[in-house]
Amino acid sequence: GSLKEKTVENLPKYVVKDPKLPLLLSRMNEVGKVFLVTNSDYKYTHKIMTYLFDFQHGPKVCYHCVSPTLFSLPMRP
């Protein structure tokens, strides 16, 4: 399979989570200072972002709630 498929199959092995990330991005969004730049497709990015924002403890923040327009400008090569 592709590198992205292997990554998504084992996110804890390849993606480092920081419990402060949702709060940081939420605060940055409040002052209009957050955006996401990626050349990855929506499906892959959604899985990564959902994983990064999924914490058992602490406030529940979804990445779409931080910035609902995160994917509002799809770029195609």
C-alpha cells in the first residue's frame, strides 16, 4: 500500500499527538491566526486532524470547530 495508507493504519506509531494542540489552535483561531496548508487529499487530512484532536480527557474540540473554513478552498494540481 501507499505511505498514507500505512500511516492511517497505525496513527499512534507515525503521528505524535500533543494534548495542547486543540487549545492552541482554538486560541489562534479566535484572533484569526490559524490556517492549514497541505497537498494531501481531504480524506487523509481529515483522518490525521481527527486523530490529533481526539483526547479522552480535557475539553472536546473538533478541528472543524476551530476553523470551519479549513477546507473551504480546495486546490487541485
